[in-house]
Amino acid sequence: MSVAGSAHSDILSQLVMPEHPILPPTNPGAFLPYPVSTLSPRIIPNDLSNFKSRGISQIERDLQLKLEKMREEYIATVEHFNWNKLVYEAEINFEPIVGEVYHLYSMRGKNHLSMIAPEQWSQKHLASFRLNLDRQWDLNEASVEARSLFAEDEDIPN
């Protein structure tokens, strides 16, 4: 047998029969997660109440913040809708151009959309808007409180 062959057989013999064989544990129940005899030490489960209460508190805080954010978005969406509804229900005697600013006035019990700026006209100014590409009116400036105009339309839970 060559030198390489004997080295190979030595390695192979060590793999097959190691010098220090791994012996099975003398007490097979020592590593079980439960007691196997009455003489075994008591296993006391961990108290998880602190973990659970912290988890519930964190979830409650996170969900409360998420609900508050959703409520704010809901209020903003309803207000945006109400302003748009008010503008589209107003008297408009021209075709508005996208990107331009227009002004909403209250005159003789009706709302009118105009190109005339509030400082140039003595009528009751409600708000100024810019028409966007989606044909929605973006509020630039309001001269009156939105809740005073839409109080009966809004049904926002507290």
C-alpha cells in the first residue's frame, strides 16, 4: 500500500471508529422538558403575565395611534369632499382652467365662483381654491370655518 493509501485509511478509521466515542447520557430523562420521576426537581413555568401585559399595552397604543390617524384622514377627506361639493353646487358662469385660483363668494343666499380676488370685491368671501388635474378643488384659503358651513352634513364619531 502506498503512503497516500495508508494516510487515507488512517483518516477513514478515525471517522468510522473515533478514539473517544460519544456515549449516550447516563440519565436519559435529564434533558426532557418534563419530570420523569417523583424525585425529579419541580419544573416551574415562567410567569408570562408581565410579557403579556406589555404586549397588550403596546398593541393598544399602536392601534390607538393608527385609529387617531385614520380619524384625522377621514375628517380631512370629508372636509375636502364638502368643499368640492360646495364649489360644484355654486353658480359658475365660466369654465374654470386647471391650475388657476378661483374664489367662492356668498351673495343673495347663493354661492358664486369668481375669478375676482377678495381684496378687489366687497362680497362675502368664503374660500379660495385651485382646480387640480383631477378636477378637484384644492382649498387655498378659507375665510370661514368649515364646520360652520358643513356642520349638518358631517357625522364624525368622537
